[in-house]
Amino acid sequence: MKLWLHHVNHVTENVERLRRFYSDIMGMGEQTDDLPVREASRAYSGDVAFVTDGAVQMHLAQKDLGLAHRAGKAINPVERGHIAFRTDDIEAFKRHLEENGVAYSDYAGVATGSWHQIFFHDPEGNVVEVHQVLDGQGV
């Protein structure tokens, strides 16, 4: 099971303002590939902009305080934002968390049909995502 840093997610009430900051001030470019397939019918349909420094993505997402409630989950990844890692084996990573007593919320199919996402808290309460690209969905 491999694990690597994929993106940082910041939440905002104004996605365009945050996108302009990271583009105009920080010099980040638009991320156009390796993105989740977003579907308006999913539990989260907020606005999201994707930017990159060429190595790591930033997902700039509209804050949604009701997502966890609507999705029936304990953790809300778009309340305060999160850091995200990608794995090549989400099931092995879930077993790893369980073996170490780390509770997680499984968001498979909640926000996207192309990534299997789980979210959990680090010891300081920061939200961490680990996801796997689903078969046939590209990289």
C-alpha cells in the first residue's frame, strides 16, 4: 500500500476570490487533469476551483456546514478544509486505521463517483483525507 500527498483543501464562502488569490498572488495555475468527477446529484454540489503549483493540487471548495449531516457522516471535510493523500489500496489503508484505533468516515460515492474517499482526524483534530481513484476513472 503506497501513500503520497495529493492536495490541500481550503474552504471559503467565496471560491472565486480565493482562486484569484492563489492564481494572481501565489502564481498557481489551473489544475485541469487528475480531478474527481463531480456530479450535481451527489451530497456535495458546492463550487470548487482546482489550482496547482505543478506538483501538488489545491482544491478551493465552497464551505458547506451541512454536508456531514446530509451524508450521515461524523466528519465534515468542507467545514474547515483538509489535507489529502492518495493511496493505491484504500481497503488496506482502512484496515490499517482500524488496527490502530483510528475512526474514519467513509465517503465512497458521497461527493464523487470517481474517487473512494475516507476522512479522519489527526491527533490535533485536523481533517485528513485518503482516497483511491476508482478503476476506469483515470489518474
